[in-house]
Amino acid sequence: MPFAYTTFSKSVAENFTSNGTANTETDSMFVKPGTARGIAVVLLQVIGKAAGATTLSGIAYRLKRWGTTASSAGTAITPTPHDSLAPACAATAAGASAGVTSGTGGPFMVGLAGSGVGGPGGWAARDADSACVLSAAATQSIDLFVSSGSVSLNYEAAIDHQE
């Protein structure tokens, strides 16, 4: 049975914010495999955190895979194990509301979710074959890109992966 871990944006900041320019993506978080175990991203949970919104809008959350080099920089995030007996996570993760340093080669869209400015959303792999998989020691990453037609919307995200 694989070990399950979650990478929370909350580990970096209470709120992440969509780009200050409408319809412009920000590469805000990534997970990349360690040398010992590959990863399978299986779930993305998101929520728009607007308070007292007076206009309708939405936030798009796009999972993308960089195929040549992995993303880097941002604030390091230690993925939280779901099971207290799980070993330390082999994967590396980081995030930054203003964006991480994107990888190269692609990116290739592998998942999509949306939420209202003040509501939940998410994406889940419909079966094991639909998970976003990277082999151990791969120099690639699965990243969360965020965009909205409105500017500077607050949100929170969590990426679940298995090793």
C-alpha cells in the first residue's frame, strides 16, 4: 500500500493570491519526486476565500507537469503524512503566492479544477491510471497554476500525492 502525503499552501501563508493581472497564470506550488520513491498526485483540494464578494467570478486551478526540469525556489513545504507511521516524505515541495521558478519542457496539462471566489472545488484522479505519476529521481515536477478573470483573489490549496 502506498504512503499518502498532503502539501498545503497554508504551510507558506494563510492566503495565496491569484495574479494581479486578469487571466494571467501564476505557477504557485510544486511537488517533485525524491530519489528513492516516485510520486502519484491523486487529489487537489481548493477553496476561494473571498469575504463579502459583490461580483461573480471564478478561479481556475491547473495541474501541469514540467517534462525536462522541475520547478524550484519558493518556500519549502514538508508534505504531511496521512498515517503517523509513514516514513518521511521522499518528495520535495515548495510554494509561493507570487510564484515559484517554473521548470522547463512543457508544461503539459494533467488536471483541472475550479472554484468560485468564495467556495470549494477540486480535482481527483478517477482511477489509479489517471493519477499524475513521476518516477523516482525524475527531474520533473507537478505544479499548480492559478488564474482568474478577476485580479488578486485569495485561495487555499492542498495537493495529495502517494509514494
